[in-house]
Amino acid sequence: MKHIFVETNWVVDYVMPAYRQELPAAELVQDAQAGKVMLHLPACCLAEARHPILTHNQPRVVTLFRQFLKWGAAIGRIDAADLASSRKTLEIFEKELKAHLNKVDSILQGISQIPGVEVFALNDRMLKRAADFSAKNLGLRQTFDLAILAAVLVRCEELKADGQHDLNFCEQDSDLQPWGKDNNSKQTLLALYNAAGVWVFRDFTLSDPPKPSNWPS
């Protein structure tokens, strides 16, 4: 079984309104439901994702566009037919967006009920590992990142102990990626992933960087 670890950035991309949803994030869920992969998500990521989902989808632009329409109609730049059509489109947009935002909490709660998705809480081993990491120079600026790193590594160790070896982490956050902007390896962080037998992808396509066929040997 292929095990895919994801975190907050996946939740945000998956729960965004349909017109902003990242297709690879949704395709991972489809693969999980089909039994092709097992998705693993630290439970704390659900709470962290809520704020950016809601704040990045407030229809502020609608107010500005309404002002533009009013101005354009007043000076004759927008005729009556275009004005009516634009206002109707805005109404549809507002209605769809508000309906989706009203469902965000239920969508977040429902992620743990999706077949093939494991939402797991941080256990004592993970919290202790995060505390240990805080004393090391891993280049991680936020306590939350230390907790996510510890959660992924410890859960992977648990899976390895059960005989699982196809362990992967889709990580878009540059802080938790084992390479810098120049693609040079962050040796300490890379060593932690390698020791746990985890291959790290840059996104949700499971293609970048290409995973060697003989990994983790």
C-alpha cells in the first residue's frame, strides 16, 4: 500500500471552492477512496486550515466590482445590458461562495470519514520528538512545523514497524522540504526523512522530485 502524508496546505487546497480547488489535491482523495493509496493527516491541520480557507475567500472584490459597475454606468462606459449581465453574474458568484463557506466546517469534519483517509492525533511520542527537535538546528521557525515533522516521522516509524515501506510526504511548505531554493539539500532535515524511510514530494502530483524505483534501499 502506498502511504501519503499530507498537512495543512493539502487541506486548504482540497477544501477551497470548486473554482479554486487544486485538482491534484482532490485526485489524492479519489485515489484513497478507490483503495489505491492511504492518506494520513495530523488532526491539528484541520483547525489550522480553517482560517486561511475562510479569510482567502471573503468576497471583497465583489464590493469593488460593484463600485466599478456603478461608475462605468454613470459615465456611459457600461451599457444597460452589460450592467445587468454583470450584476447577475456577481449575484451568482456571491451565492455560490457564501453557500460553500457555510459548509467549510462540515467539510473539514467530514475529512476523517473519507474512506482511505486517516486523521490522527498527536501522541506522546510525537510531542516528545517535537520537543527534542526544538533543541536542534533544523531551520524550522514555527512550533507547528516541528509538531508536523514529528507527527509524520513517528507515524511513518509506526508503519515501518508494521511492515509498510512505501511512505511518502507531500509537502509544499518550503520550511519542511528537505531542499532549499537552490535545490541544495538541508542535510539535517533530509537525514531525518531518510532515516524514517520517507520520500518527500514538492506537491500532490507524486512526481516531483521523481522517486527512485528502489527507494528506500
